[in-house]
Amino acid sequence: MGCVIDAPLAVFDVDGVVADVRHRLRHVARRPKNWAAFFAAADRDAPLQAGIDLVHHYAADHYLVWLTGRPERLRRVTLRWFAEQGLPDGRLLMRPDDDRRPAREYKSGQLRRLAKEGVIAVVVDDDPAVVKRLKADGLPVRLADWVPYERSLREAQERDGRT
């Protein structure tokens, strides 16, 4: 267990919340899915201003945590992208490279551990299945609905356990 955090926690997903992944979905929309190409294009995601504005709002008086289903091997790419977008620093929790659980299970587990370190004030995620699970877990969650949720992204997150 980590140290106790004094400020309330604001937890944000990355893809579909601050990063627009729609340009990458073509790589996983059909079989066979090209995961290498999907992840290789992560550095070219356009920023989603609604999500970025919300991050800045919470970062003013909350401890920021990024909780993403992106694999750990994308840490440097993700941190570089955050810096290029002017996003505030925060703790970055990424899915282990070999973890294929549905996003709702992976994130629920991570948040249970995180709740031992501080009070979770908000979780922002674009995946309706994740939002439903986290609400059932009793967490304060907000659906990021500023980009239409794509079927191929749902499959990647929930069935394939890839993002």
C-alpha cells in the first residue's frame, strides 16, 4: 500500500476522455485486429478539449491520478503526449502488458487499492460498462460523453482487454 494522500483524488481515464482515439479504431474494427498499429498511433491522438478542461478544473485542488487501460509499454508515449498537451502531472496507473481482463474489472481493482490511499472525489471514464461497475462499487463516477462511444472501442476494452 502507498502513502496516504491528503487532497481528494480525481481519477481520469485517458482514451476517449482527453485523447481522441477515433483515428486508431480502424486497426481494431475488423479481424484480424492489428493491435501493434493501434498502439503505435497513440502519439498522434488529438486532444479532447472538454476532457482537458475538466482535468485542469480538478487539478487545481485535487490529487490527479490517470487510470488507463493502455498497456504499460506505452508509458513514455503517454507521458510525452500529456506534456505536449500541457496536461498537469499526476500519478499514472497503466495496465500490465499481459493483463487482458475487461476494463471494468481492471479499473475496479485499481480503484479499490487507490481508495486505501485517499478519498476518491471523482472518476471520469468514457466506457459505459466501467461507469456502471464503478457506480455499483459506490464510487463517484462521471461518464465522459463528449465523444460518441464506438463499438470497436467497447470490444477492445471489454472483450479483448486491450485498452
